[in-house]
Amino acid sequence: MRAQATGRGDAKLIVFGEHSVVYGRPAVAAGLPSGAEATVRRSDDPGLTIDHPGGRLPVDDQLEVAADALLSVFDVDPDRLAIHVDIQIPVGVGLGSSAALATAISRALARLTGLRGREANATVEEAVAASETVFHGSPSGIDQCAAIDGRFFSFSPNDNQPVTRLDVPATTWVVARVGPPSSTAEMVASVRQLRARKRQFIESLFDDVADLTRRGIRALEAGDWKTVGEAMNRNQRLLKKLDVSTPDLDVACRAARDAGALGAKLTGAGGGGCIVALPPADDIDAVGRALQDHGEVFRFEL
Ligand code: MEV
């Protein structure tokens, strides 16, 4: 029996379709090269510690409930486990930190408990879904897929095979952390309330997002960045109508476009957090520089 094991999970970038994906529409995301790394140890000194770029993360009630849900899937005694996680991305800003965290811990636990192959994969999926339900309310599963499998993919939650790998030519994406952290569960709940009040309007808005996502998928695979950028801008206008953008996110998107970005939109649940911009290949720096006035800037070669 192993005494210690490690695991990792990827953070993610949603390029098209957040929120509408919760209602069955397609979305596009990519796993990021950074994410979370977990070490689990059998120990008489149990506990959960999480470090992130801002320091030690307080283990609040939501995290405890999510950890309990995740641990209940494994054949382990939680009172004899020391878990430590290093998260390499900012937390709660739309980059999928919760799914990366849950995936890292679940993979480490699968190894610790000797699970292999299909059984290990199924158990990790079940554990991450249990944890994500606590953070998202009704997760579509897109963050989980990115955290577990990385790469670029389209996600159609109602299909038998929801994940389709996309063959996207390598390019640089600029991400800026513009607003404060927000709660995905609260943002998803606010969209649910809006949809309950204005069902026809919101459903047709989701259909518009689905159309631009399909167009965006074709353009991504063709490396037609101008069309990708236009679809991102249209997605941002629709996210604004969904009331999940904020003045700070809108201003940063405009600043990115003024600096030459082909497209810019919020990424993730909104209500704060990050935007993603697609800079022109010949002037990536201009977009990065313009966004520095709005928040911390990251570049991802995907
Ligand atoms: C959050 O990263 C993405 C949302 O669409 C929620 C989900 O799909 O579970 C807002």
C-alpha cells in the first residue's frame, strides 16, 4: 500500500459558450499548461492545505463541503490523510481553479488507493463532478473535461460523446485578470433567474451563442483568426445581455480591441475575473501592454 502519491489537473480557458453550455449549447475550451498539483499522504496529522499565487488559501465552508464530497468517492479514511495542493493560477477568476484542484487531488487519491485504468478514470470523474457540483451548482462539465484532459476541444453536453478534440493551429492568447474573484455558483444562479423571468429572450440568446460557437469552431480549425475574433466579440455582447459582464470587464475588452486585438471577451463565469483577448500575430505585445493597466496579464501559447 502506498504512503504518498501525487496528481495534477489543468486550468482552462473558455473561448466560446460559457453559461449557454449549462443549457445544452456547445462551447469551446482549452486546458492551460498550468493548473494544480496535489500531494496526498497517509498521516496521523490530517488536514488540507492549499497554496496559490496569493499565499495560503483559507479552507472555508464551501471548500470543506467540496472536499468531503470528493473524498467520499474513494475508499479512504479522511481522518488519516494529509493533503497539500499548489495551485499555479489565480483562484476564482474564471480559469477553472476548482476543477484543477479537484482533479489533482482525485488523481493523487486514485494512485494512493491503487486504482488503475478505467476504474481510476471513472472514479476521478465521479469525484471531480461531486466537487464541482458544490462550486458550480449545476456544472455543465466543461471545466472538468479541461482539467482532466487538457488540449482544445468543443463540448456539447447533450451529445453521447460531448467532447470533440479540435485541431487548432498554435497561437498566443492573452488573458488579463481584471476583476475580483466571483462565485461561479452565484453567477450560474443569476442566469437561471434571468432565464426564469425572460425565457424566450434568453433561449434565443443561447441559440445565437450556439451559432457563433459553431462558426468559431470552424474558424479556429482553419486558423481564420479574424473570424475567431469577430465571434469572440459577438459572444461578449451576448454575455453582457446575460448580465454576467461588469463595467471593468467591458472596459478591458475595449482596451484590448483598441490595441489591435482581433477579439476579446470575458472568460468563465464572469461577475469579475478574467478576459481573454486574441492579439494579432504581428503585435502581441501591444495588447499585453494595453491590458497591464487593467490587471495582471498572462500569455498562453496554445
Ligand atoms: C464556468 O467556468 C463555466 C460556466 O458555463 C459554468 C459551467 O459550465 O459549469 C459558467
